[in-house]
Amino acid sequence: MPGIQLAARSEDRMVRHWPIVFVFEGVCLLSWPSLCTQTEGKPSSGLITSQKITQENFEPAVGEQIRRAYDAARRNPLDADEIGKLGMIFQVYGKYELAESCYRQALGLAPGSFRWVYYLGNVEGWLGKYRQAIDHIREAVTIDGKYTPARVRLAQLLFDSGDIDQSSKLFRESIDQDSRLATAHYGLGRVRAARGDWAGAIESYRRACEIAGNYAATHYALALAYRRAGSGAKAREHLERYELVKLSSQPSEDPLMDAVKSLYAGGLTNFAKGSALAQQGKLREAAVEFEAALKVNPGLVMAHVNLIAMYGQLSLPERAEQHFRAAVELDPGWVEAYYNWGLFLIQQRRTAEAAEAFGKAVELNPNYADAHAELGLLLDNAGRDQEAQRHYRMALENNPAHRQAHYLLGRSLIRTGNDQSRRSQDPDLHASPGKRL
């Protein structure tokens, strides 16, 4: 559909500011050595020392996150949750030995805790301590047999330790319990492949791919299985698919592990640098830092949001759209993503789509004055005067000092008072009285 044709009059133009999400340097860039400054009192018995932690290398933002968690654990030496959370933070950064120490202490404080014994078994497995890992994950399954990801993890550990028969049994039990777990089908496929049952392996791998189309490991394994079965064309098909999806987000079927991943704060140092550069108007340099933050942490939504603004102002439409799509996929409720996208669409003269973006922004945040003003202007230029005036008024309700909303509302009231028959300049937005964006 054709976009809204913004009027050519100079007074229609708004002074627009692209909102940038900031991480304040005072929070993000505190130096890690501050951890060496002990809080008052002696360290709790069993808690790792700050000196041991400072032997590790962390970026400043991560160091500050660990310092805060460490201080909380020291203040509450009998709180399993505080000590366990410190372990989760170490785990997400791959510091498994430190995580193991924390989980052991948390489990000692809360014997029989499913969460801490499950996390402990996982990090033991990653450290190659298979017998201990199997014992702890088996204990977790005994505590809560309904948590199927734990049964899958136990099957994986048994497979890696060479107990294929028990591994097969547990993968089948997991599928019976939850047939939508791609990891269980993939695991059963590995068991079948290890036994030389390539037809069975292909069946399991295909089922995993049907459940999770971007499951890279399964596409690769399926390609190898097809090759062993003599089907070269299908093998190439899945190798190509593997190359396409290997860098995308992989299926997430373990809520407890998702809780660990959610603690990842890597990339905030680059993000803070990008924010500072954006404030200085150094858009290309800022974009480089935001992209660097995403390489460290692909789930950093606010970096995607800021890159919409950077690339929009740099007139790089494909990159702006790429980061808008990524932002809303990661978090469809991030309002600035829609606002920045709306500003970009106005630049591209895609005004009907811009109105939809601003409409989504005010739907998510009815108090967003700038979005109401932008949407009002688009509606005004389309001849939908009453709706435009409603959005101007909503902008002023939320920000009485919004000068542009004052001006636009006054201009609209004067114009409509003189000419109530004004027609729309754009058929896309000139709809029946009941139609809304």
C-alpha cells in the first residue's frame, strides 16, 4: 500500500530525537579490583575467597556483577539462595570450578534441594567428573521425576560415560514423558548411531529437526547419518542447513538452565562505550561498539534497539531492519524498538508502516508522549483530525511541557475549526470512523 504523504509545509516537520538506551558508567564500568576490598567481618566458612576470584579475568561490567553477588553471599552466609546465585553467575561465564564450590555450599545449607543438586551435577559433568555428576543428577531425578530435562541430562551423562543401554532407556523414558523435547530425540539418535542403526538414527534426528528446525547439532548429525546410509543429496541438504543455523539461537528446553543464561551480563562494557559515543554524535563508532557488545552477548536487546537508531541515522536501511527484527524477536515488549523503527520508517517515506510502529509503541506504553505526538502528526496529515488531536492531548497529559505537541494540537484545532471538510491525502489511513491503527 502507498505510504502516508507527509505535507510539504515546513511547519509539519518535527524536531526528532532518537532515544538511546544507556548503561551508566558508574554502574557498568566499576573496576574488578574493588572485590579485593573485603566487606566488614570474616568470610563465611566454606565460601570462596575474593583473592581466588580476582585471579580470574572478567570484563568490568561482569566483575561488578560478581562483586555484588559475592557481597550478598558474604552478608548472608546461611542463605543457600544467595550462595547458589553466585554459583549460577560463575557458571554462566564458564567458571565451573568456582560454581561447583558455591553449589556444594548451597546444597549443604539446603539438603535435598532439587535446584542446587541439579546445577552441581551439571557443572561436575562439564568438569569431566562423570561419576559424581551422574550420582547428583540421578539424585535430582529422584527428588523431582517430573522435570524431564534432568532425565535427559542424566541420559547424556550415561552416554558420555559409555553406559549406552541405560542411556537409551532414559532417553526413551524422557520421550514418553515429553515427546516435544528435541534434545531427547537427538540423544536417542546418538545411541542408535553408536549401535550402527542408521535408519533408526535418521528417524530420531529427523524428529528432533521437526521439533526444532534451527537445532544445528541435529542437522549435522543427520547429515552424517544420511551419508552413512548412502543418501548424498540429503546429507548435503542438512549440511547446508547446519551452516545456516549454527550461529542462531539453539533450542531451549531447560528452564533451570535458562535461569542461568539470563544472568549473562557480558558485553555491557562495549555497550557503555557505544552509549557514550552516541551522545557525542559519533554514530559509526557507536555502532561498532554496539555490534561488539552483541558478539559477546547476542541477547542484549538494548544494543539492537540502539543500532536501529544508529543505522537509521546513517541511512543503512537493511541493517536497521535487521536489528529491529532481532530486537522484537528477543523481546516483543521493548517499546523503544518500535519507536526507533517508526522514526526510521518516516525517513524512508513508509509512513503507513510508521503509524503502525508508533501505534504499537503507545499500546505497549500508553504514557509515551513522543510516540503519541508522532502518531498524531501522521494521522493529522492523513485527515484523521479527531484521532490526531486525541493523541496530541495524550502526549500533553503525559508531558505537559511537550512543545511540539502543544504546537501541533493548536495548529490542528485552528485548521479544523476553519475547514471541517478536509479530506485525507492518503488512502491507507483514511478509513471508516470505526477503523483504528
